[in-house]
Amino acid sequence: MSDDHTRVQEFFTTRAADWDRRFPDDGPAYAAAVTELGLREGDRVLDAGCGTGRALPPLRAAVGASGAVVGADLTPAMLEAAVRAGRHHDGRLLLADVAALPLRSGSLDAVFGAGLISHLPQPDANLRELARVVRPGGTLALFHPIGRAALAARHGRQITADDLRAEANLRPLLAGSGWRMTSYVDEDTRYLALAVREA
């Protein structure tokens, strides 16, 4: 396991048990972001870096019983918290790295990634891997329940010019990884970048 993976696992392992209690009001923001992903009945969707699985219930509701929902995370403690919360009933949970997903190429219609981009050790390669598992024309949502400025303030920091989530940085990163950005919102109450998998 790389040092980057170890750091991510250590960060989330210590926070897994009380993660949902720390952010109890995020549910409506997750549901709204899933709606904007434009899923249909029967679609196949991955929640990449699913954590405690907060997106799994709205993803399941969007794709219905005939659809497939997979939640993948690198940290066992987060997946265990998802099971304790009963979210494993809404999707299949995988202990997996988004850098090497155990999924067939083009097997998904969409990927949802909440808080994901800032934890990717190799964003260009990792976004290419997400593109690999999505069919051409499929969609990607990079989401956070608060915007960049609010998140930086929460951590006592300022936004920096090299922030990957900034539109000027994210658009070319996505384009070089097989995605075309279709919309971008960065407000205090949410961050949402949507992209389409290029052919």
C-alpha cells in the first residue's frame, strides 16, 4: 500500500465511527446532487469513495430496484459504519481503491464522488480509471455539501490558486482524463461539478 493510501486510511479510520454525527444535515444536499446526476431507472452507478454510504439511499431511489448501486471505499472502518447505518441494503459495498477498480470497462452509467477529488493521490490517473468503468456518454458528479470557501474556512484556511476543485484547474484535469465538464457550481451551500464521459 502506498503512503498516500495509508494516509487516507488513517485519516478516515479515526473519524469513521462519528462521521455521520459530525455532519447530520447533509442528507438533502446529497439527494439534490444525485438528482442532478440525471440517473434513470435501471442505471448502474458507482459511489466512488463512498465513506459511510450517505449517497447510497438516494442513488438507489434514483435507479430503482432494477438498477445497480456500488459503493467503493479504501477504508474498512468507513464501510463498517455504512453497514451499521444499514446502507448496505441500498448498494453493494466494495473495499477498493478508485485507482484500480474491480469493475469491467464501460460497465457503469455514472459515478458519484462526494469529497473525493481532494483525496486522490494521482487525480489525472484516478479520473481516467473512473472514465474507464463508465460507458461513453455516462456521467460523473464531483460533489461536496459545502462550497470551497466554506470548507476552507471550516479548516481555518483560505482558498489557494492550486485547489484542484477550482473550475480553472478542474476543467482541464477532467478533459485530460476522458471527461467533458458540463456544469460547475461552487456556492457556500454546495459544490457540484458535472461531467460527461467522452467517446
